[in-house]
Amino acid sequence: MEYVSPEGLRLDGRRPMEMRQIRAEIGAVSNADGSAVFEMGNTKVIAAVYGPREVQNRSQQINDQALVRCEYSMANFSTGDRMRKPKGDRRSTEISLVIRQTMEACILTHLMPRSQIDIFVQVLQADGGTRSACINAATLALADAGIPMRDIVTSCSAGFLNSTPLLDLNYVEDSAGGPDVTVGILTKLDKVTLLQMDSKLPMDIFENVMQLAIEGCKAIANYIREVMLENTKELEYRRGI
Amino acid sequence: MRELRDLQLPLNQTQKIRLRRALQQLQDLASKASSSASVTVADTIPVNHEDGVLKGHGTSELDGEVVATLCGVVERVNKLVYVRALRARYKPETGDIIVGRVTEVAQKRWRLEINFSQDAILMLSSMNLPDGIQRRRTAVDELNMRSIFEESDVICAEVRGFQHDGSLHLQARSQKYGKLERGQLLTVPPYLVKRRKQHFHHVEKFAVDLILGCNGFIWVGEHVEARDNMVEDQDNKSEQQNSKLNTRSLRLEEQESTYTPVETRQSICRIANAVRVLSSLGFSLNVEVIMGTVEQSISLNLDIHEMLGAEFCVQIAEREVERRSSLTKKRR
Amino acid sequence: MLSGFNVILSTISFSIETEEAESLKQQVSFTTTTIPTALLFSGIPFEKACQLRVKGEGGLSAATAGTMVGLSLGEKHFIRGGIAQDLRTDGRKRLTYRPISVETGVIPQANGSARVRMGTTDVIASVKAELGKPDLLQSDKGRVIINVDCSPTAAPIFEGRGGEELSTELSVALQRCLLGSKSGTGAGINRSSLMVVEGKLCWDLYIDGLVVSSDGNLLDALGAAIKAALSNTGIPKVHVATAASADEQPEVDISDEEFLQFDTSGIPVIVTLTKVGRHYIVDATSEEESQMSSAISVSVNRNGHICGLTKRGGAGLDPSVILDMISVSKHVSEQLMNKLDSEISAAEADETES
């Protein structure tokens, strides 16, 4: 099947280096300390952060750090064919772990000892790149909750089909069987915190694809920064003197 | 302008336009008043390095530069530079008046939830005993802790400070602190409540107590005279124990006779709704603004429930614009 | 149409006067349509009719445990006083709903979807249609499967398996209110319209609800969201190849362009009445729900017919009280139905504009 037409257009009309349209909204869930909705094309994800608060399970309390917990769940209607089990299956557990490790690396946990931070991510629509959308949404939610972080973490995926590196794969391109590289970076420090890949890829091409994904991450980081800045300004002027 | 944190209210077209205009005017006023530097995570804070700057909360050092770790506003006090976060959990300071809810009755102490990263601790020794005598707390006192405060009780107290192990301790030794009954508790983001000299407000006009906890818990309830525990004799004590809300044993009719009178309840609900509207719009809370909102709703003859509607919300935003512009004019 | 009802209930109430009220702690739950099943009851001997009482369901805890707010005695007393004086903590009267806002088409991948907000309660419902084989016993009807999930974003308690009990209770209650009995009679949703080829091919409607934020009254919000999602649903037109023999699966061509709007005039709304003390309130917040002694959820359709009934809560209710609550809920449902219809049409107008 042809994923890149001879004119250089993908199945949904994008260019190979073009990302899908992103949209972010802060403050979707009023009960939570921080929350955000992040959309990448048709992929839509809600993240809610509860914390830092008292540890619920005393045995898990860490005396000099905050405990970070994360849960990833997909809605029944999020994928094309209905999912039987929204959570508890292996993919969800793995993604929960991935998000937790990524966010734990960037939260300054030593500033909040003996407390607990819960990150809940709910996928409303899945169209490829859910892992990345979840990490981006979690970053926004953590910033909304006022939790100190080392840096902004963003994530993006890239692949290689029809001998072309493609940025931000959607579901159809993802299930084509080609390689799928997901990268998460700390934008200011310029460090990679998450790197995952399926399938096979020659080493020199891998470097190109990874670089492409990193560029995508930086573009998302700019957008996220703008959203956060506008939100902060709005809260400040509303509050008044 | 995107509707960030939308109000969850169905606004029609004209209301949306009016609200947008009011918020735009607020923004103009704010930018004229002070140029507050907003930063996001990992932004560099411009600092004059020769002065030897002190890095405060919300900042960290990276390659010799001062970098923000929070989204907020940069504040500078002499050589101290720090970032004040907006929507964050409560940051306790000694002497703050807070309202909390008891989560646990432990050995010689109560644990209270106060919207902080940990639960705060109120020691039995930091609390006045019911009979008012200053004495050593015995084992009997410890067993009777539940007769003073139980789980889920709402308590007003003052922050005593952090202990060396990092836990937050409170004290409730004065008459004005203690259990709060006969009212409702509201939760707002802590950044909307500024630290002032007075946090206890007795609104005489409505016979209502309004306590603005620095942690964002706001209590609105019937006015209760601060009882002087020292002047108590046996008769008074038994009377008070009878009138206590021991509702488990009271039958329905007896309970009904102890309900709050309707006029007071109306005032309580009006004030509570005023707080709700102001916090949903993100305006900072103090007594003048809250009472002004209540007065406006009374003068417009609004049903208490309509105070949470779209029209009143837009009117409050417009009123706030007028209030702030008149304040800035006064300052000049 | 409640006449058959009244006959039975008066006989039941006769027997109850002789018993202690305490023994009524069991829960009553029965689905009715209009006359047919009422006549069915009248044929049953009295002793058997009393046994209808003993159909237990999950108790009070499931519905409120997920969002249980710890309240002090003073606050509880204040809430009860407010309800008795017809002035609740946010100034509402006993039978007033919170502001309802409806958005349709929030999940473009689904056939129909809607998001309903009642105060801080926020739920999303989506409808997906897939082709499948009908049941052997009901070969002329399609299938409808309702499932509700509580997202942990609503409350940390819903993490892992914490929200399962509440989700199951909500799913079963919705099925009872909207889908009628096992034989397929009396369903709020017209399943015959889902048939494609009798006996061989039908549409399976998967209705999924997701609780994003919870502040009481989840059942009403989910009912409203499902109603809005169904009115937003477009079922693709199917062209069946005519030359198909009896045992083969017919070939079908699912159209991408033409859609049939689902008929939603018969879909009921769900009204939950919570009894606190002596009075009933509508649209309880989670604080008020923690005070309830019992609650009745009634689903009523446009013609004023009751399509389903659930009683929750451990306290016993006098049957006259139940009848009163049913009539109050019928009255409230008219206003709710009108409000929802206007909100849904406004939302669909917004959606076509954007």
C-alpha cells in the first residue's frame, strides 16, 4: 500500500515532515488540582493531576521524596473497534509505567517529601500517537497544578514508510508494520528521556528518524509554552491586585 | 482569545461578547498598573548577576542562569528572586488562619486536611480543654479526644509552624478558634485569598460569620459568640451539651426545631454563592468584594439560585472592572 | 394507565400496615410499561405479588461511595435543614436542576456522541453502530448494549478497580431504564428500526458512557447524555444485495454518505428523586447524596409513561410515598424533557455551524 504518494502527500494530505494539528486546553476537570486536554489530530486525551497530597497508603510513603503514581486508561469508544477492557491490560500497564517514569524524572520530587502525586490520563479518541499525547497532556496538567518541574517534557513519534521518514504517524500509518519511533525530550536541557521503537530500521536511517521526532517535540514544546504563558497571564490579571 | 478554563455556563452570544470585553478591560488595567513578568517552566529569569542574587522558591540554577521551575509570576524583593505560582496547593506560613477538616484522630493529636501536600497536625496540647483549666493532658483526656473533635469535623486554627521533621503543626488556643458548625464550607484556589490582618468577619447585617482561610477553605455560617470557657458552671455545661447537635439520638421533630432560621439561611446561601461566582471568574476574594456582590444581587432582586447563572456572572465581571478602575484612579 | 398498578399496590399496602416498617428494608425494583404488564400483575395471586418485593439490588453504598464527601455533623444538619426549608446550599429549590449544558459531536469517530454538564458533573456518551447477527429469539430487532465507565480523572478513588462497582450499578440502571424487559417489549429505544435483514443482519448499537467529573446525580446526566448522543447518531444506509439465498450471509454495501437519523422521540429521560428527611430533592450534589435515606430513579418518556424504575438506599419507604415520588418525578420530567430538547437542538445547531 502506498503511504506516500509520488507527489509527496500522505494519506491524510500532509507532507512527510508535517505534524498533525495540535490543540491544548487547560483546566478541563474542575475537581482536580491540575488538568488539561491535548489533541493531536484525531487523538484526544484528558490528563488530571491530584496532588501533592497526603500519601494514602502509609507503607508506600517515601521520607525524602514525593511518590508519583500514574494510570492510563482508554475509553471504550476511543478506538475504531470497541475495546473490551479499558484498563488493566498489558498495553495500558506498560504505558502507565512509561508515563510515570518520564514524569518522575522531571518533577522535583525532593521538594515535596512524604506526599503523593497522582497523574490520571484518559484517552477519549485514539488515532496513533496516544503515548505522546498522554505525555504532553500530563506536562500541561502538572504545570497547571503548580508542581515544580525541571523542564518541559514533550513527546512525538516518527516512522519510516515508502523510504520516507514521516513525522507524527496516525493509526493507519502506525499499523502499516513499519518502524515507529517515540521520543520524549526535556526541551531546555536538550536531553532525551524516552525512546522506544518497534520493528526494524537501519542505523543511519534511525538517526534521521529520531532527529525528525526531536524536531517535532521541540515544535510541540513551543506551542505548550505559549499555552502555559497565556494561561498564567490570564490568571494573574483576573486575580488583580 | 480562547476561553481558557471556561465557566461551564451556557452563555448566549451577547453575554459572551460582554464577558470578553470586560476581561479585556481587566487585562488592560492590569498591564497599566504593573508590569508583572510571567514565566513558565524552564524559562530563564533575567537577573543582574553582579548583585549576588538569592534564589528563592520556584527557581533553580542551570549553567549559571536562574531558571523557573513553576509557571507563575516573578517577584523580586531586594536581592531575593522567586516565582509565585498561581494555581498551586496552599503554602503555609506561621500565623496563617486556616480552616481544615479532621481526617484522623491519632495518639494525642488530630490530623487535618488543609489543602497542603501533607496533612497538618493539631496536638492535643495545642488545644484548650473543654473545662478551660490549664493542666497537663492525662490519659483520660486522650481517650476523650473524640468528644472535642471527631472525624470529618471542620475546625478553624492557626499555623504554628513546621517541626524539625517537616510536619506542619497548628494551634487552636484562642476562643475564636475551634469547631465550626451550622454552616457550609467552600473550597476555592488558595491564591485567591490574600493574607490580611483580619480573616474572621462577622457580618452583623445578616448575623453571619465569614472566615476566609488562607488555605482556600472558606466557612460561611451562622454567627456563634465566642464562648469564654472560664466562666462555666455545671448548669451551663449541661445546657450546652443538650443543645449540641447530637442528631443521632434526636428525633425528626426535635431536629427540625434546631434548624437555622430561614432568613439567616438565605444570607448564608447568598454569601456562599457570591464566593462561588467570584472564584469561578478568578477574582481575588476579600470581604468588600464579597459583600458588594451580595448587595448587588439583593438590589437586583435576584433569586439566590440565579446568582450562579450566566447573566449575573457577566454583571459581576463588569462590576469588577469598574471597581478596579476606580481603585487605580484613586491611587494616582 | 396506572390503574392496574393502583389495584395491586393498594393490596400490598394493606398487608404492610400489619408489619413493622423495618422489614421493608429490602429493595423494590420492577420494570413496567403501560397496560400490558400491569394486567399481568393483576392475574397473580396476592401472595406472589408480595414476593415481587424481594428482588434485591446493590445498596446505597455503591452509588455514593465513589464520591463520598466526609461531612461533619454540623454540615449535615445544615444540609438537612436547607432541604426542609426549600433552600439548598447553593440556593436552589428542592425541584430545581443545576444549569445543564449539552455539546454534541464531541467524538467524531463515533456514530453519535454528546457531552452533558450538570453543574460540575461531566459525562460523555458515545454511540457506535456495528453490523452483527440478531438474537435467534428476537430476529426482527437489533441489539443495544449499554456500558458505563468511571474515569479516574473524576476522583482518585476510581483508580484501578475502584470505580467498578459504581460503573456496574450505573450500567445496569441505564439498561433497565432504556431497554425494557428481556423479551424486548417496552423498550425506550426502538430496536426494530435497527434491523437490516430479518434473521440475518442487524445493527448492534454500543452505547458507552464515561464519567469525566463527578458531583452527584450521575444517572440523570448519563440518561441525558445518551439521549443527546442518540439524537446525534447517524446510522449508515445499507444496500443489501437482493440475490441472496436463505443460509448465506447477504452482501451488504455500507454507504459512507447517506445516514439515517435515529428516531429519538420515544427515548425517556431519567429523573432521580433523593429523599432526605421528609422531603425529596432533584439533582442532588454528592454532599446531598451522602445524606440521603433512599432515592428513586424513574425514567419517563414524552407521553408521560414510565419506562423504568429503580429504588436505591437501605431505608424503607411507604408505598404511598413511592407513588407520590413517582408523580413528582413525572411532573419534573416534563420540564427536564423540554430543557433537554432545546439544549440538544441548540447544540446540534452549534455543531453544524462550526
